[in-house]
Amino acid sequence: MAKKELVSFCKPEETPPFGGTIHFKNPRYFYEYESIPAYCSHFFAKDERVRKAYLAAGKIEHGKESNCVQQEEKEGVSADPEDNSSEDEETPFPSDGTLFDADIDNMSWPQLRAYAATLTDEPIKNKKVALEVIERLG
């Protein structure tokens, strides 16, 4: 299992407690065309463009886990974890850990790197390394 590492786009005093390493970044210098760090497992951001980019890359939003259940109940969506009637389509890989070859072919580089990073602690430096890790461990 990969280490827990949080990328925060807020001031240290505004970032909620986290049980791992925290990296602070300035949202002013965030560019969507730049890659999201492979080491990142969680993120915390108030800037909507940063949030959308990290969610699209399959990263977990820290501090929103408890809010998600409340929001789903308000929307009328079941918060039961066994109810898989509607899969989240932005997730680059299924929640049960299985992955089909066709899904790998359709993944963008940030999604592929994010998936490979969930399988190992070693750094994912390029697509070749990512594919090797997925083939070996996925």
C-alpha cells in the first residue's frame, strides 16, 4: 500500500489534521496542463479548478469523507457501501481493484500514473514503469 501523502493548496492553519506527510502548494501557481504528483494520495483545496483536476486524476479529497455521506443523503443517494447501483464515471479504475486492458488503453497519463501509484510505493516516472507495475501487481 502506498504511503499517505497530502497535497494542500491552503495555509497550514487551514489544512485539517492528516495522518501522513503534507506537501503545501500555492494554488496561484497551479496549471492544469502540468501533471499531478505521483506521490499524492490525498489533496485539500478550496480552489474549484484545482479540486476538479485532482478529482479527475482519481485523487481522494481530504476532509470531505464525512461530508460525502451527508451530501449523498441530501441528494437521495444511498450511503450504503454495498449499494453499487451507480458507479462514479470519473474514477479511472473500478473500486473492487479489477481493471480491464481496454480501461488501461483509454486512461490519460495522470490517471494511469495514479492507478499505478496505488499499487506500489516505488516512484512512477514514466508510462513504461506505470505499465510494468500494473502488469506485475494489478
